Amino acid sequence: MQLIRRFQYIKLVAADFGAALVAWMCFYLVRKYLLNELTGYRFTEGALFDLTGSAVFIAVFWTVLYVLVGEYRDIYRKSRLAEIIRLARVSVLGAVVIFFTLLLDDQGVMNYRAYYKTFTAYYLLHFFITAILRTWAVSSVQRTIYKGRISFPTLLVGSNALALNTFHELTRTSRHLGLRLIGFAPVGDTVDPGLAAELPAKGSYQRLPALVRALKVEQIVIAIEPSEHLLIQDILALLEGTPARVSILPDLYQMLLGSVKVNHLFGTPLIEIKQDLLPVWQVVLKRVIDVVGSALFLLLAWWVYAFTAVMVKLSSPGPIFYRQVRIGRNGLPFNIIKFRSMFTDAEKLGPALSSDHDPRITKWGRFMRKVRLDELPQFWNVIKGDMSIVGPRPERQFFIDQIMKIAPHYRHLHRVRPGLTSLGQVKYGYAETVAQMVERLKFDILYIENMSLAMDFRVLLYTLKIIMEGRGK
């Protein structure tokens, strides 16, 4: 089945690549016609070689653009109409880039009317040729799924009459999604006998992470009354970090709020838990900004580092830098680096959070914290890939264990790289107790659910404002 999936993926990419190739070659002739250059024109071997090379280059450009905008994410659940609409928008972007880089200084174009004609001609050629080939490729994928040659092992979470109704609904209406129900995970002590007759029980919902690994589950449908928010929250916390897609049955209130999106008209309405927090191009650009921005800061602000290091050394005996194990993306530990702001024996009695009048902090350390100078060495953590410039602040395992007892959804933060600054820090500030850390958590969750480069920019502006006001601690 993996070979079939890989072939479908290659087929979709090849269709787009071939469409871009053909569109550019057709445009070559159309452009000659629009500019009245066909009369007496001879198509030589050199011209053919140049055209082929440029067409391949253009096709590679379009393929990379499609990757960056996420066209090849989740190719097995595409809607043909939605693909046409998305293609129309992306084609405008790509055509504009090609126009300004290759066509704007075209020596054969003598007036702006010809520019409009060539741009419009290329856009229409590329869009219609790509639309035809992509529709064929997407339809081919859909037929493969509908015939059962590609399917996704699906686990139902729930054990009451609602779970049974969901099973019947999915079986009746969702064949085009390729969901292959392999069993259910009981919730509670009672199991609907009708459900038990239809599907095997695979194990309690509390063993979901192990079940996903053992059964190679790719889709989970939570069939629990939407009013049971705490139970759903526990289940989602258990599933955090698993590769399976997660869907939840909505209630009427969520439908009225517009939370429920139906990509296929005849499918069962489900709320899809978002897995891809950012488009591919924003993921790439965010990492580029992190690395380039951090490297430039380290290079240009060397004198700030040198001055701060001298002041730390003069403030109290001990090392200049302070390293501490924090938990980062995917729950992996890493050593965070800071300028030392406390006396060397600050935690001889064990881990403790700082406060406004913490006697463990040196005088220079208190000033550093107010203007965030102690955080500057973490730009090296950003370059290494441990952190990002903007993201939830990383915590120590000691405090994470305490937070998880109150708020199991804390592990949601481990979906992204931790940051030098965060929405939680700028909106709430430093936390002095575990209860305050839990209170600040809602801002970090809000950031993750609304992640974008624009959001990062706003958080950075807030951070600069706090630094200028000296409101750190």
C-alpha cells in the first residue's frame, strides 16, 4: 500500500510539473503571435534547446511554489473544486513573479498593452492546463481510495450509542475518505452491545498512545458527547504528539460558531484537530528569520555581550553563563544558555521560581532581568535549532510535572519550538507560582492556535515595548 501511496504522490507532482512545462512552451508561441513575431520566424535547434531549458526551469519554479504553499500536504483528502479555487489564487502569485522577473524587461514588448496581453495569456494558459491535469490526478487518487486500494486504519474512541451511530454514519457516507475502522477504544464501564457486535474493542482510551503505535492507527474519531469537555480534553492531551489525525463530533453550538468545516458535501461533519500549524512557506521563512536574525544580532551586538559578560563577572563570584536543562519541541531536553543573574548557590535547596524581591538575584542580575539582557545568549540556542525567536517559553521538567497535574494540555506547547519571547510573557509576564504558570498557559495556547508570521511580529513589538519600559523581572 505504501508503494501505491507514493505513486499517487508522484503522479500529482508530475502532473503539475508537466502542466507548467507545456504551458510555458505554449506561451512561447502565443507570445510570438501577440508581438507579431511569427512572420518569417524559423524554429532552430538552438531555439528549441533554449526553450526546453527555460521550460524546465519554470516547471521547477512552479513545483517549488506548490510545495511552499502546501499543495502537496494531505493529497488523499483533496476536493476537486477546492483545488481549482486554490490553483486560481496560486497561479496569480506565480504568474506575477514570473512576469516581474522574466517578462517585464522583454525587449520585444513596446507598450503596456502588450504587457497586459502577455501576462493574461500566460496566466490563462498555465491555469487551464494545470487545472485539467491536476483534476485528472486528484480524480485518480480519489478513485484509488474509493476502490479501497488506499485506506487509513481508523480507531473510534467511545463506547455508547453515539459511537455506534457514528460507526454506521462513517460506514455509510465516508467511503471516499478511505477510513477503515479497525476497532474502538471504550470510554467508561458500559459498552453498547451493538457496537461490540460490529467492532472489536482494542483497549481503554487511556492506552491511546500505545494503541496508535501498535495498530499503526492513522485516523482517530472521538465519538463522545461534545458536552463532556473535560473528558475530551484528557483524550486530546493523551493524543498530543501522536502522528494520527484526530477528529471530533461537533455539537450544534460549534456548528453555529462556524467551527465545523465540511470539505465533502456528503461526508460526516467532523471537527478536524489542526496538525499543520503554519503553511510550509511560513515554516521555512520563520526558520530563515530565526537563523539570519540571530546571527546578525550576535554579530552586531558583540559589544553588548562583552560589556554584559564583564559586569556579570564583577557582580559576584562564579561563571559568566548559566546553563539549565529545559524541555523543548517534541518533549526533548536541551541546555538553555543565559547570562548568570543569581548567586552560584541559588538553588542548593532545589528548583524554585523567582519573585519580585528574590534574594538569590544579584544587583546586576536584577537590572539584566528588567531589560532582558540575561536572555541574549539564547540567540545561540535559536541558531542551533533548540529554540525560535518567538514561541512558548520552555520550562524545566520539575515544573512541567506539577503543571501537568493541573493542566494536562500543557504538552500542547511541545508541538513547536520554544521561544526567546512569547505571547504568555508579554501578556501575562513571569510566573512566580505553578498556579500562575497555568494561568499564563492560556496565552501560549492562544499563540499556537493562531500561529503566523504576523503574530510573531506583534509579539516582538510587545517585547520591545516591555524592554523599553523595563518591566521584566
